[in-house]
Amino acid sequence: LHSNVPTRLRSWRPPSQHPFSLAFMEAVLNYVGLNDVHKAITLFLETLAAPGAPRQLQRSIYREILFLMLAALGRDHTDIAAFDKKYRSAYNKLSGSLGKEELRRRRAQPPSSKAIDCRKSFGATLEC
């Protein structure tokens, strides 16, 4: 999904109450870059299950990872369609072990095909 692209995360400093560290975000980007999206999702799920983590995300894990990729790598270095396919494949792999209902409850489901078609038709308005 990206190769040898400089990341913008080096200068980022999390707020004191932020649940995700710079190391966490770099690990997520590394997994996605190595096409191990299921490991990135698993890392999110484990981090959110840890004591002191927020009980619920405001947005889905899919959206958090996609935004992180766009913010760190830029739109020019991110293939959203390829990410969608990898995420759906990872979701299907994880649903065998965790169950689709558990993944839905933990906000890990991929966007619906209607949402993807809408994005293709009207263009992605994701700006970082």
C-alpha cells in the first residue's frame, strides 16, 4: 500500500490523555505497509481492551486506520481501494475466530459496499 514513503508522525506528540502512543501508530502503519492488516486490527482491538483504554471509539477501526494512513503518508501515497480490499479480507479472517457480531460490537467492521460505491461515485472527501 505504501513503500519507502516518509512519515509525518515523527513530530506528533500525543496529548497526555491520548490512548494511542506514537509507537502504537507506527506499529499500525508498519502492519498495513506489510499487508498484515489483520495484525493492525488485532493491535487496535487489544489496545482498546487494555485497562485504562477508552471504552468505545468515536469512529470505526477502519476509519481510524485509514485516517492514520492518510495523515502519515498523504493521499498521493495511499491507495484507498487496495486498503478496502485488504481490510475486508482481514475482517473475514478475524471473523472466523472472533465472530462477526463481536467485531461489529467492537466497531471493526469494514464499510458497506454501498458506502464504497458512494465514495467512488462522489469522490472521497477525506482530508487530513
